[in-house]
Amino acid sequence: MEQGPALARTGYVHIAFSLGGAQKVDELTARLRADGYQVLSGPRTTGDDYYESCAVGIEGNQIELTI
């Protein structure tokens, strides 16, 4: 299991982007992974029925991609 970034810090920790569709989430997640970014989860449907993936962006911020 991949470890996520330490979340006990100040400043931005998480930012989300709505991409408008599951295919867009899949495509951008694959591109981030191919470009060497750490993908923490997904793409997947969460327990509360959101379709998302999460990756670690520059400066260690968690980037959430949603529909």
C-alpha cells in the first residue's frame, strides 16, 4: 500500500478539481502516473459514491480529481 504525504502541516494540503466525467478522471490519472507523480488512490468510486482519484502534486499537496 502506498503511503500518502504527511498531513499534519500548515498551508494547503488538499485541492480538488471537477473534470466533468469519469473518462477525464481516468485519462488525467493515467497521465499523472505516466509522468511520475505518485497516485495515492483510484480512480475509484468511494463509499459515498464519488468517482475520484488522488495524487501528490508539486510541493506535496494532495490533488483530488473528481467528476
